Amino acid sequence: MNLPMKYFTLLILLFIGTFSGLKAQTTNTKLVLLGTGTPFADPNKSGPSLAIVVNNTSYIVDCGPGLVRRAAQAKELGFPSLDAAQLKTLFITHLHSDHTTGLADIILTPAVLDRNAPIIIYGPIGTKKMSQHILEAYKQDIAMRINGLEKGDAIAYQVNAHEIKEGEIYKDSNIAVTAFKVKHGQWKNAFGFVFQTKDKKIVISGDCTYSENLIKYAQDCDILVHEVYSDMGLRKRTQRWQDYHSSFHTSTYQLADIASKVKPKLLVLNHQLTFGSSLESLLNEIRSKYNGAVVNGADLDIY
């Protein structure tokens, strides 16, 4: 049947409008690695930090040294929500120094650079006290910036810290965040996180050794970001360090077992402790026992 041209045109416009509406509703979640380092002072790696970016909103995990400047670099790669002034929501896995020495930076630097809201922080017990001590340590600086010629916004220097337990800890129109406990040596409160958006499930291990709880929460995720150390490399270290790392961290072979049970679409290696081995050998150790997709994460990688 031949349709009059005006009806044919209307059908085309209806199809385009429907397609555009579907496209507008599609969430495009991105994982941005801001820092993949460890306590080792590697000049090519900032301290542990990453961002989940959804609908031009950023959610930061951990605040190792250098995170605000790495975020500024990521902004130049096409992520305006990683501009310093937009860093407003932070999740902390645990309070080890390499994951938190950037806390003063993310509290203060964005406030200087026109953040227009308090920073909201979710972390383990001790997060409130750590934040309060930072504000106390910098109270002269903060007073000068608010009351001096700079005329800063006092709201930007406020910190709303929430101390978390296992379970859902945050939800908005973009994302739901669930915390789960992991074993990280003698830390009583160390967490991993599940970030669930409309199009992705991203799981962050934090620092931990082999964790059945992580396996439970991470099932069938799109991306698993997991810390790791080289099993072969650790054998070259002294007994003291072998005892420490095997209690606090996850070996390549343990991670291969974890990934085989979780079955992520992509395994991203983070916080890599090579102990003199190469990053390539780290991958080879995992691939010897795991057949899924796995990559070495580096600063400013995007997934």
C-alpha cells in the first residue's frame, strides 16, 4: 500500500523522535582511573583513586596523593565533572595513608576553586575524626580564605562525613552504592564497593586479601577493579614482608581464583605490587589460571 508522502514523513519523524528519546535515556557510565599507585613512590603513578562518572556527575573512590591534579587531567580528556569545583562526593575504602593523604587536597583545593557545596564523604569509622582534624589543622588558612580579600564561600569548606557499615550506603538518580566488608590485615573496617548504574555494575575491591564476601557481592559484574601483588615477586622479599603482604593483599593466583568465580566481563588490575617483576609478568601469572579478559590499569585509563 502506497502511503501519501505526508504520512510517510510523519512516520520517519516519529521513528527519529523515538530513537532520540531512547538515546537520551541511555546511561553511559565510565570508570576513570585517577591513580593506580601504592606506597612505593612511583613517579608515573598517583596514589590510589578512581572515579565513576555517570550523566556528567563524578563519584570519587579513595583519595591518594595527587588526585585533584589527576582529575584535572581527566577533565581535559572530556570529563567536565572531574573539574576541581565538581568534586563533591567521595567514598573511602579504608584509612591507610596511601588511600587518604589526598583527603586534605579534595577538601580544600576544590573549595579554593569555587566548589559551591560541602563535600560529602562516606568512609569507615574514623573518617569523621580524620576530616575534623584536617579542618582544625587548616583553620587559619580556611579563615583567611573566607574572611580575607579572597572572600571564599564558607559552604565549600564544610565536610559532611558519614561512617558506613555493610549494605547500601548511597543512592541517587544516577547510582546506587553498596559497601561490603573485606579482610585487609588487622584493619577492623575495610570495605569494597559496588557501584550499580542503569548500564553497568562496577566493583572496587579496595585493599584486601582473598575475600569470599567480595566474590558474593561482585557476581557477574561488568568491571572488577582489584588490587594485586605478584606471587613470584613476593617470594624475593624478606619473610617480614612476605608475612605482611600475604595478610593484607591479594596474590595473582588468588585473584585468578576470585575472577574465575566472579566472572567479570573485564578484570582491571589496580594497586599493582610487582616487587621487581614486570607488569607483563603480573598478567602472565593471572592468565596462567584465568581465561577471562584482564588488563593492567594505569593512571588516566578509561573503561
